[in-house]
Amino acid sequence: MTPFLQMSGISKRFGGTQALRSVDLTADSGEVHAIVGENGAGKSTISRILTGAVQSDAGQIRLDGKLQYVTSPLIGQQLGIRMVAQHANLVPNLSVAENVLLGAMPTGRFGWWIDMAAAHRQVEQILESIGFEGINVRRRASRLSAAQRQVVEIAKAVSVKPRILIMDEPSAVLAQDDLTKLFTLIRRLREQNVLIFYISHRLDELYAIADRVTVLKDGALVGTVDPRETQRDELIRLMVGRPLQDIFPRRVWQAGADILSVNSLSRTGVFENVSFTVAQGEIVGVYGLVGSGRTEVARCIFGADRAESGEMRVSGRAYRPRSPRDALRAGIAMLTEDRASDGLVLGLSIRDNMSLASFAAVSRMGVIDRRTQSELVQAKAREVDVRPPNIERPVGKLSGGNQQKVVLAKWLLTNARLLLLDEPTRGVDVAAKKEIYTAIGHLAQQGMGILLISSDLPEILGMCDRMLVMREGRLVGEFSSEEATEENVLACASGGGKGTHAH
């Protein structure tokens, strides 16, 4: 029987990099087919070739046995191929409704005007049908959270009833409740005979949703396996070429003095009465579902937003930041959840990106000292293991994991005492995750306080000395590393349980 999709001998080179090496891939309609591999393995490249966004140098694509020349995204769309990209491709100044129906807005009588009321109704129905009702369809895309932007991308792709749907890290910004909704949607699409390619670094998701898993490494096909017959360790070995033991660093935390003290912090309509501490050398995790207020608390600590009541202290001194500059002066740095838009200037080099927050340390009388800058950046690049180690390379050409290392190194150059990490391993492969975890553990061992915000529960459990749980803008639980399990943390986050020090 002929497979629904056949990709044969697909090769692609970008400059000196061979991104794909004669890859053969087959998949059937009504299948969830996962594609995994380290950053730079070729997952996104083969997806973009299938959509028509990139043309292969060699190879063929057949749908239902018929040879197809997918030379543009328009042809891909006409063939029923849609992609939910890792980073949302929405038009910032357009509303949710306008983004979802872009190019297909309903018109009034004779087609003389756009019927916005009908558009709003239509998109509300689409969101409800995929299980994500509640987003304001009139709101501009620029005002949405990262999770809401991802939901809008999914709605946009599903609204046209695709035959092939590619999801590139769709869950990277989704918390557990939204992830459950996403899986329900995927199963429903599978029943409707849609072929779904699911790209993710989260192996738990693959075992929950995938019918088959294709592994790529260095642009080549390693193999396709049945997850029901393949152990997790074996899948990791196929991806990285070696076993990956002890992904979380082993460290012994000795309680130091409090670096940060937060007392009854509130911001109207976002969070209220939040109190906690972070000590020297301590990693404190913050877990919560989307909309729980986790990121908003961190933004207030960093001075990006203003808290309206409550107080903060840094090493015992009153702390009222009016801007991120005030936070940096107080020794506080923040790695944001969206590195592409908030953490990096993709067109600049590794060197310039790493020193963006520490120009005072690399300049004299307002002029950058290139020698000092290069020495400091080169040392940090080695410390966090940026690959390739060429600091003149544009950061936009790095893999997701290496981009995240550059952002981490940027804040380390500020000599911060407290580091706020918001989704530090989002969109990062399993090997790069281990390297980032090792760097974070090393920083804690050196006495830095770390507040780690994550939707990845194993990450929170594996890395943190204490865990805080937020729900609907309130701090509802606190667990020691000994007390915390996936079950009780999830129950607390979703309203079904409490931590030992719940507020």
C-alpha cells in the first residue's frame, strides 16, 4: 500500500552547512508522526521544505503517490499543508480574529466591506471548537502572552482543515492544562484522517501522543521507531549518539542569607499577596498553569512592570525598581521566556549580544574596548559551552540551545547575584538542556540565588531546592524538594491540593 506522504532523498545545504543528507521519510494520513533530534539535526528544515518555505537541493515529494513540486508556501497551502511554527508568526498590530482569518475575512453584501462582527463570531467558534475558548478575539496579537499567541497560531492552521499539519514545538509555552487540550485536539484531528508531524524535545509528550517517531541526527535519518516498543533511554541514545545519564546536576544546597525577600506583592488583575524568599545558592522553582501570574511576578521583580503594593528587599535593603536598569544595579538579571524577541538581537554577533547588558565593563569613556570585550565574552562562551565557539558568528545562525546559552552568558557578565530564569530550556534539545542545567547548578554552587519559572514539571522537580506553586494570581503552595512529586504539585496548581506552606 502506497504511503500518503513520501519524501525521498531530501538534501539541503545552507552555505557550508549540510542541513539534510538524503533523508527518506514516509507517513500515513491519520497518523501522529513525531520528528526528534538535537538542535541542528534538520527537523525544522525538512518541515519547511514540506511547506514550500525552503526548496530542497535534491529529492522528491509525493502525496497519494503523485509527484508534487512544492516550490512556494502558496503551493503548500493549496495542497493542504499547514505549519504551526516554534515562534509565532502573527501580525502584531492585527487582532486575534484578523490573524486567524488573514486572507479569508468575511465580507458584507456585494463584498464591499469586511464584516468584523461575523469575523469575531467565526473565530470565537473556531477557538471553542479546538478547546481554547476564552481568548479575546478583538485583542491585538502584540498584547497576547506567548501561550495565547501559540494557541492563535494553532487556530489559524486548523481553521482551514489541513491534510497535513506540522507542529514545531507547539507545547513549549503551554502549561499542563493547555497541553491536555492540545493533545485532545491532536487526537480528534487524527480521527479526521489528518497527518500530524509533531516536533518536540519533550520525550514524555512523544510517548503520550505519537504513533511513530523518526530520529534525525546531523541532517541524516537515524531511523523510525514505534514508541510503544522503544525505551526512553534508547530514544535518547539514537538522538545524541550516546547515553545521557543524570541530566540534572547533583548538588548539595547549604542555606545562605536571603538575597531576595518578597512580601505581599500585588498588581491589580494580575497577581496578589505574593510572598517568598530566595537565598544565596538556592534554586527556587515557580510552577503554575498559563495565566497563573508566574511571569508577571518575575517582571515586577526585574522592574519591567510596576507592583502596586507590597515590598521587596535585596540583601536586606528596600528595593523598588522603576526599570530593568534599577534591577541590574541591584544585581538582578532576567532571562525571559521569548529569547528571540526579548533576549537577543538576532542580526548581531555572539560577542555583541553577550555584552549588551554590560557595556560599562567593556568600555572606556563611552567607547567599547574591543580587546576587553572579546576576552570577557570568549571566557563566558567557553564557560557555558557555546557551539561553535566563534564569537563573531551572528547569533541568529545558532541553534535554539546555543542561543539560550548566549542569553545566559549575557546576564552572567553583569555579575548578578540573583538570576530570574523564565522557561530557560524552552525549545532546547535534550543534550543542550543538560548543559544548561549544569551551568545553572554551577552558578548556584557559586552562591547565586536563582528563581526558576518553568512549565516543565520534571525540570522543576529535578533542579529546585524548593518549589512555589501559583494559581490564578495567588501563591497557593510551597514544597521542599523532598515533599514534591508530580502528582501533588500538579494537584496544587490545578486546585486539587495544597503545599505544606500554602498561603
